[in-house]
Amino acid sequence: MDSNYPCGWQWAYAESPETFDAFAQAEDPDGLAVAALLKHSDWAEKRILEIGCGTGRWSVQLATASRAQEWVATEPSRKMLALAKQHDDTPASLMFHQAKAQAIALPDSTFDAIFAGWVLGYLKPTVFDEAIKEAQRLLKPGGHIWLFENGSTDGGIPQDARNIERLQNSGFELVESISTHLEFRDSAMGQQTLNALFAPHATPVVDKNGQVAHTICLWRL
Ligand SMILES: C[S@@+](CC[C@H](N)C(=O)[O-])C[C@H]1O[C@@H](n2cnc3c(N)ncnc32)[C@H](O)[C@@H]1O
């Protein structure tokens, strides 16, 4: 994995996918991000590539709800992928493969669209450029790359303004900002999860109901 990820996240991807998954399961409980993405893109009967699928929460939800013909979910971490494969509601259209975004061993022009949630925006600039090049090689002409990324620079789940600038400079356009929240089982469990992932100075505070405000940005190239 790439060394620019904050330490807690890196540790979770490599060693503790359950910690990441506790965060992932709390994110956007009302499914607003999936609804927004599918409002803007019709993927029924299409071939879709997902980059950095993590523990597979979007893979299962989107492969099912989009009615894609084929959803190929890729992820470099062996342990994250192992957890992703344990979902018991995985549709037949969904396949998992171990791969980094910058090297996906599939033929040119294979996919109608590409999706990545919280992956590209956080890669080192050189790796980001390689990943975009690889994605464009794999896309059919006219296909789009869709991203979920954090939207907040002033509270909630933070986003580094430099990451937003990099997306804009690469031609990504902001399609929609989705106001949502994280919802943990309880406040203590939520705070423990966030403390394990975020740097101490940047850890969001979970309120007494186990919630944290959150903005998800939908980007498209
Ligand atoms: C914040 S997690 C997001 C996981 C998943 N997309 C989700 O939203 O639940 C970032 C993921 O990117 C993966 N990752 C790190 N470096 C990567 C790379 N070079 N190519 C593809 N994925 C990468 C990590 O292993 C991790 O699973």
C-alpha cells in the first residue's frame, strides 16, 4: 500500500480490516450517496470496475442496486479483500480481484465506467497520475470515472484542500455534495473507532447519539 495514508488507516488496511469496516458500516446509514450516484449514472447491463473496494460495502450495494452485468471490485490489501468476500448478500455479477489501481491486469477498453470511494483522492501524486492513466486505458471511449470523497474542510470528517485541488486540476468535476452522517451503535464505540483511525489532532468528535456530521462529494471525470 502507499505510504501517504495516515498511519491509523494504513494499519487498518493491512492488519485490522474490522476497524475500517466499523467505520464503513457507520457511514451514510440512509444510503444517500448510493442514491445520488445511481441518479446520475445508469449502469444496468454495463461492465463496471471498482478501484480500492476495501471491505466491499459499496461493491455489494452498488453491484446489486445498479443491476450491472459485471462488477469487478479490486483491492490491494489481502486482508481487506478477505473480509469483502465474506458478505452473504453478494450478487452473482460481483467478482473480487487483488490489484493496485495503477496496475490492473485486464485488457484495454474493458469497462463502461469506473468507481472508487476514498481511494484516488488520497494517493501520492505520482501514484495518482499512474492510477488515472490506468483507469483511462481500461475505460471504453466516453466512459466516466466516478468518485466518492470527503467534502468537509471545516468540521465533520475532514478533507485536505490539496486533495480537492488535485482532483480539480486533473479535470474532475464536482457533481453533487451529499449531506449525511456517520451513525455508530453508541458514542463510545464510535469514538474508539475514530481514535484508532485518525491522527489525534484531526479526530472528529462523536456526539452523544453516536453520530458525526459528514459530507460526501460525488466527483466525475
Ligand atoms: C478509505 S479506504 C476505502 C475502501 C472502500 N472504497 C470504501 O469506501 O469502503 C481506501 C482503500 O484504498 C486501498 N488502497 C490503498 N492504496 C491503493 C492503491 N494504490 N490502489 C488501489 N487501492 C488502494 C486501501 O487498501 C483501502 O482499502
